[in-house]
Amino acid sequence: MIGKLIDVPRRAVAGLGAALVLACAVLLAAMTDSTMQPLPASAPSGEFSAARARTHLERFATEPRPIGGAAAERARNYLVAQLRAAGLDVEVQRAVGANASTGLASFGLVHNIVATRRGHDPTGTVVVAAHYDSAAMGPGVSDDAAAVAAMLETVRALGDAPLRNDLVLLMTDGEEDGVLGAEAFVREHPLGRAGGVLLNWEARGVSGPSLMFETSRGSAGLVEAYAAAAPRPRGDSTMAAVYRLLPNNTDFTPLTAAGFAGLNFAYIQRSSHYHTAGDSLANLDPGSLQHHGSTMLALTRALGAADLPALRTDHDATYFRLFGVLITYPDALVWPLAGLAAAAVAGLAVVARRRRLLSVPRLVVAAVSGLVPLVVSALLAQGLWELLVAWRPAYDGMGGLLHRPDAFRAAVVAQTALVVLGWYLLLRRRLGPAALAVGGLAWAAAFGVLCAAVAPGASFVFALPALGCAVGGLVALSVGRPLVAAAALTLGAVPAAMLLSGLARNVFDGMGLALGGAAALVTALLGLLLLPVAELCLPGPRARARARGLGLPEGDARARGLGRPEAGVRARGLAGAPVGALVLALVALLVPVLVAAGLAGDRFDARNPARTHLAYVMDAGTGAARWVSADPEPPAWTRRYVTGRDRTPLPPGYARGTMLWTGPAPTLDRAAGPRLTVLRRDGDRVELRVSAGRAARSLTLRIERPITEATAATAGTAPVTVRVAGTRANTWPGEVRFRGLPDAGARITLRVQGADKVRITAIAETDGLAAVPGFVPRPPELVAATREDGELIAVTRTYTV
């Protein structure tokens, strides 16, 4: 009908229809990744209410709660009182938690809250876990107070209804400093060694759906239980597969390493506020809190009544959403589906070759050249980020997690489209659209096979789009009606549009623009899969378009007098060149427009502030004090304190190899600060007594030689030992941190490589800068950066032991 009204060829109608269908598929995928409508405080008592949970946040999550701080103690007292009022058995586990990374041993005196509700006929234990501490830079409403408040509201909603299985609410301490509380729980607490089913809750933003982003190994039974119980299940196994390959960790990591089978949840949107003062009640999305809590309540009820051993499996599951439905299947199907996708692409190549739509040499060149748009798109996205940082240096401190990134994301998509279309139009005359389309499908099939080998849970996101597009192409080549063939190509591309666009969104949300190349690569792959649909939108000789572009049998092509395929390729390339050039020009113009719109719209203000790093550093031995900033270009407020980049000596081991902004600072009480006493020296073993001094919450030791082992203990806690490998960058090679150090100090034993004598710089760290004379608080449009050494008064002493 459209073709009759405006007198356009059916090819154009088919192209327009295909574009609309795929746009709707992308939009549907985005819409089905929404959160939940928050319920008011008047909601039925058996339901989770975000409004009721928020009242808890107003009581304990209005200030930063770093490990060992007074605010953490106040929050702990409130949570313990609420849990006891709900009828649970509550204890506070006091222990030293420990963790090790490259050149670093981390310790902390943790206070875990362990609340227990006994089941009437238990088959095991269900542990619901979240951490109540926050980063020192902000109140941590989403990370992770929202989950803690959800636990209180979940207990209330459960009421007196009996649960078959034992229920443990674990509110850990010290997660932000290296999952210290969870480590201490599994090492020392009986429940931590008993195993069970774990539900862990996190956040890396302040909005978005509660995503199941990680699973333990052998979790197929739990995934099925989640799919059946959760009111709106979100997330997919791509996230879990990729997360296993990353060095990141949460409390989930030590708990599952200790034998718990579990699921890990988080929301990750608007992550520009992550670990800053912006992680506040004002920025919390109530729909995210509702989704967190409704899922938590549903799973607690379902698993609380389940036969937990029956959920144990020896295999994982692939899971993802398509058309709003969570689809799951066991990992035994990963390789067959990846193989089927590869076979379908190969079959499409064979059929196209028999129809004389491509030749083997052209197919090989097309497939190999497909690497070009993938790589170039990723490089351009990374280049765009470098340009943005050069234009607006404040972006550098945000790690790519911008407040208003949509225009920049659209620019990445536009320049990716420019690369893919440019590559396609450049080669379609020489190689033909069939060779380029099948070559693009080959990359998706190859990624599906590769993931089946190294990250099975992610294989579907490549294999299923490749399979759908290949089947659509085979159907198109087998029918004789152009519009039916176009419909087959379009419907075959729908899974690609939904799954790969969803993957690109998650990559943007999780990694930010600093790693925008990853999202661009996914977008470029989607572009390769949509080449047959793009071909519908390009003009060409009518007879040839119907015969080859839409898949008519070769006999029909001969009947229409099109001759050899190579002639058709040349004809199409010439006919489509003007339109293709116009499209490329429009897209090329769109990129700078989007970038300019992004820069104009993403301005810093009180609601969406910029970040700045500032610390006060004083050498108590010499009395020399400096303001220090690691900002590449400090804002005006920070420049009140730092005067320029120089090599003014900082305390030994504080920093090396970097040029910091520094400025003169007033001297504080030189009698304050850390103290270190050598208790014993035996070969490479050094035993020390350390304290941080009054008001200091933490102590850092920097050692001028590498350390291989560290042991720490406080009064009333058992010693904890960790082994250390590697060396630290930008400081002395060995480092020990003790967060939440008690006033009485701690005993620390080190194994130090090298000479008999070694220098150690002890750094006592106090949160905040208000105690420094002359300090003026930040203006509303600035917040403290997320660097660990920022927003601190650091008082140092250097010892030779």
C-alpha cells in the first residue's frame, strides 16, 4: 500500500519495513530491561515496599561508613537492634579480615553482623548477604546500604511464616577494602564453613534493574529456581561468563570459594555516582530498590522452602531474556548450538555459491576484511574518549563513567555505523553483498565457538544471532517472492538486534566510555549481521535486486537476463553509490553534532558534580607538609591548595615515578601520627608493633623492599597470614594496610626480601580534611575523587629497621 501511495519500489518498502521491525526489536529489548514500580508504605504487609525500606536508609545511610569509623558503629548498632526486634538470633563477629594483591597485604578489624532464623525441617542454609560499610567518599546508599535495608524489609515481609530451611542474614564489614569481612566469616565463623546457598547483593550505580550478573559454578539448578521465583528476572549469563574472567571481586568471591553455591545481583546504571558523595538518597532510584527487594523476598521464600541439595548440579546454565521471557538451557547445549550456528553459516555459503551469488575467493577476502570494521570501530571509540578527555580533563578522573553519556554513546554508535557502511560500500562492488554478508556472519559464528571454549555462558549472544541470520538467509534463497524473502531476512536478524544491542548497553553501563571500544566492537558486529537488511535499503537494478538481493533462485535471475553474477555486482555498486555516499555523509556529520551536544549537555553542577583529588601529607619527622593532588588539571577550588607540578620531596615511599600537583600546607601537631616499634628481627622476618595515633582510622606501611608474607593480629583476635607476590607501582614495592586499626594498635610480622636494614614509612590516615587550618570545603559542583589516598590527612614517619 505504501508503495502505491508514494510510488516507491517494493524494495524500498521492504527496506523501510525491515528497518522499522529491527528498531522495534531494539526498543523492545531496552524496555524489557526496566526496573519495577516502587510500592508505597501502605502496600500489603506480605509484599516488599521500597518506601518502607527507605525509612531504614534514612536512619543509617546518611553519612559515609568506612570500616572502623564511628558512623559504621552507629549503623551497626541500628541494624543489630532492628534484627533482634524482628526475632532473629544476632551476633557480631569481631575478627581480622585479610586479603592480598600485587605487592599488597590488606588487613582490617571487621565487625560482621550474623543474624539467624532456624528452619522447621532444614535441608541446608540460605545465606542472604550484603555489606553495610561504604567507601570513605560517600554514604554508599546504593553500594550497599540499599541491599541491607532490603534485608530488613524482607525479614518484616516474611513475618512469622515458617521456613523449612535455616536463614542467615549476613551483613559484612570491610567489603570496600578487599572483602575483608567475608574473608573473616568463611575463615573463622562456623556458618562460613558449613556451606549452603548464597544470595549476594551489590550495586555499581544508583539506578537500573537488579541484574543477576554472577553465578557459582554448577549453578544450573539455582538459575532455574531464580527463573521460576523472581517476579521480573533480569541479567544474562554473558555477564557471569565475563565476570569470571575479570580480576574484580565482591563478598560473593570468598563465600563461593568456601563452598557456597550462589547468585550475585547488582544494578549498574548511572554509575557516575559510584563510590562518591553522589551515592546518596537523593540519587537512589526507588524502582531499583524495589527490584532488589522484590527479587530478594521471592528468592528467600522459594529457597527457604526448597530441597536445597536437589538444586545442586554439576553444570552451569545459559540464561538470557528474549521478548521479555527468561530463557534457560544447560551448558550441554552450548557446543551443539555453536556448532549448529557455524554449520548454518557454512550451509548459507554453499547455497549462495551454488546460486552463483559469491565465489570462494571473494568469500575468504570478505570474511578476512570483516576484521577491519571491528578493529577500526573499537579504535575510533577509544580515540573519541581520548579527545573528550583532552577537551575536558575532568573526565579523566571519572573513569569513563559520565553523568550524561547518552549523546557520546550515540556518537560511538554513529561512527561505528560510518565505519561498517563505509567498508561495505567500498567492497560491495568488488566482492558482492552475498560474500560480505556471509563473511560477517562468519565472525559471529566464530565468536560463538570461541566463547563455547573459554566462556560458555556468553556463547549464545553470538551463536544465536548467527544462527538466526543464517536461517533467514537460507529461507530467503529458497523462496520466489521478494517481500517474503525480505521478511525472512528481517525476522532472522531480530535475535541479533535484541541480543547484541542489549550486550552493547550493558557494556556501556558497566565499562563506561573509557572502554567504549568494547561496546563499539559489539555494535560493529551487529552491523555486520544486518548487512542483508542494509542492502534492502540501497537501490539497484530492479530485476537484479529481486533475483539476488532478495534471494530469487538463479533460474529466475537468468530468465530476467541479468547474466553473470559479477555483472550484477558491478551494476549494483554503481547504482547504489550516490545513495551510499549521501548516507555516509549524513552519518559523518552526525558524529560531531552528537559530540557537541554531549559536551553541551554534560556540564557539571551540584546534582552532577565533577571530581577532584586532594590530600594533606605531613612528614612528622621533619614537619614538612604539602597539599597533594593527582588531578591532571585541578579545578579552581583545588588550585587554592596546589600551585603546580614539581618534584618537591614528599615523604619516602609516598609516591614515585609520577608528577603530582603540590602546594605548601600548614604543619599539624608533630607529636601525633603513627608509631612503629621493632619487637624482633630474625633474618628476613621483622615483627612490629604499630599504632596510628589519635583520630586516625587506618595505617599504611610502605616498605622499600618487596615483601613475601605478612601477618597481623590485634588484642582478642587470632593472627592472620597472607602471602604476597609482586611489587607495588608508584610507591615503594611492598605495602601493608590495616583499616579500622584499634587505638591499641596491632602486631604485624613481615617477611622482607633483601638487605639486613630496610626503611619503612608508616602513614596514619584520618578521614576528611576539615582539621587542617585554613581548609575551605568544596563547592557543590565538586566531590572527592575515588582515589584511595584522597580526602585524607596522612601523617608519616619513616623508620629504618
